[in-house]
Amino acid sequence: MFTNFFYLLRRKKVPVSITEWMALIDALSRGFAFSSLDTFYYLARSILVKSEGYFDQYDSAFEEYFGGIETSERFRDEVLEWLKDPVNRIELTEDEVTRLGWSDFDYLTETHQQKMMELRERRDGEASTFDSYDVDPERIRFGGTSIYKSALQVAKERKFRNYRSDVVLDVRSFQTALKRLRRLSRIGPEDELDLDATIDHTCKNAGDLEFKWRRARKNAVKLLLFMDVGGSMSPYAKLCGRLFSAAHAATHFKDFKYYYFHNCIYDSVFEDIERNEVTNTSHLLNTLDSDHKVIFLGDACMGDEELTMKYGAIYYYERNEVPGIVWFQRISDHFKRVVWLNPEDLSEWNHPTIKMIRRIFPMFELTLEGLDAAISMLIARY
């Protein structure tokens, strides 16, 4: 059933597995689609589509496969004609019709036309007393535009196009992305039972049990996060907070360190968001291994002098002897993998300091698509 739809989704790059497809078939066999194309649209999407990033491809495939299923004018006229004198119609007595409160088709048609004429007269005069979509007190809509849309209309709108890059990131999205940084290595003490080696040596000993141990596989990745706070970054505080929450809650990093700065990094970075606890930047470069994965989070937008000049720091007490751009270059030279995540829209990246920083670090938008590309660069082979 709908086998070609399955292959069409795969051609549209929607990662649908056989297991998911069989789950959909099972749901259909249980009648969960209720013989409704609209219900089938949402049922299939909820089962087959793993991420909002594939909604656009799903809509495209759905519209292409089911696009010919439309109620034609001719078919509708045939149904109306059948309703006037349907075949094998159940004949009811006058008493039964009265008790059911039914009206004949001609009466309903006449009533509908009368309602439409009244509606037009109201529109010619003052504003209609109906709702914005023209519903009379009996809750029957006449004229106007339906507030409900068919599955094909939703698919044709392709309103999910921007999910690929503009969807609002939540903590779960960040957690999923950061898990891709895992690089499992056998480190630490030999405290994990090596079952295969144990069985092998026991067999060689003619059944005499011999336990073999090995080091546990743990994530060897070390993550260093620098976050710009305050000023122009204030509107993005919640978004950046989600990234920090995801990284801080992760338990799979061998080492995770984070520091704050405002606009630009100078002689020092800060251990708290209030920028009270200070750590010397040179000390970091001298003590942290070069294999740390480094993520900068900021809009990279500041005064030119803050980035390029001695004593250009916005706060007079910093008195930076070395321009900020030199510190950025030193960080880039020390660590093997560094990326910059920018919450600003790509169309706003025309600022001079953004251009200068992009020459040092690869910069990505803080979106699903940008985050995925940044993580791919961090885990790329050297």
C-alpha cells in the first residue's frame, strides 16, 4: 500500500526506514487514518519524519504523489444529483421523517440561496453581523473562506520551508547536535569485563574460567565554550542559554570548560556571567591541550577599535596591551578545531568586525542548519 510513496520520500532525501514504514502500514490497518487524506497526511508525517528539517521534503513528496486527488466540479455535481434521487434510498414514512427533523433537498437548496442573498445585502450595507468567516447563529458557514485546509493545500503551501534553517532551537536540539562530538576511546583503568576475551580464554583453558578486563570506552572529546554576553547579545540571551544548558548538562565530554567575554577577548576572560571571576587568557593557552574543540558564541559586532587597537576595550579598566584580533589569532593558532556561532541573521554579516573575525574563524549561523555544519567541521579528520 502506497509503496511508491515510500520510494518517493527516499528520493526526496527523507530518511524513512522500513521499520517506520511498517509502523505506518500497521497504523493504517488499524484504521487510524479514518479514511481521511488530511488525517493520513499528519499520521504519516508523525511516524515517518524524524525532524522538522525534513518537513519541506515531505510536503513536496506528498503533493507530488497525492496531487491528483481532488474533488472535481463534475464529481460534486454528480453527488448532488444523486442526493436528489439516490439509488436504493431507504424509504421513510412521513411520520419517521417528521421525527428525524429532516428537510427535503429542494428546501435546503432554497434556504441556502436565501441565506446567501441576505449575506450579500448585508455586505452591500453595513458590516455583516456574522463572524469574520460568515457563520450564522446555527454555526453554518455561508460564503467567505474556510478556516480549515486540506492536506494537499498544506503541502502545496510548503510553509515548512524555513524549518531547515530558521526553526527556533531548543535545549533538545543542542543536545542532539553536541552528541555528534563524541569520540569514544578506551581510557582509564581496566575495570570493564571483556566478555569475548573471557569466553575465548575460558575455552582455551578447557572450561577453567578466566576473566579478562579492559578499559571502558569513554568520550575523549574536550569542549571549550566562549560566550559573548551583554550589550548587543542581550536579545539572544535565552537562545544562548539553551546552548549552554545543553553543553553543561552533557555527561559525555572528557572535559568541558566555559568562559564569558564582552564583545572581544583580551588579556582575560571571565568564569561567571557577571564577569567578576577572572582567568588569564595566556594561562588558558598554556594549560589547555590543542585538541580541545572550541566554540565561540557571539554576534562578532563591535566598534572597530575594540577589535584592532591597543587599549581599545570598551571598559577602561581592561587596558588591553594587545589588540583583541591578536588574541583571536592566537586562539586560532593554538587549537586545532575552532568554530564561531553567530545568532545574527546571515544578511546582517556586513559589519566590518564580523568580516575580520570571519577571516580567522569559520562562522556559522546559530540555526539547525548552521549548528549541524559547525559540528561537522569540529569532528572532521585533521
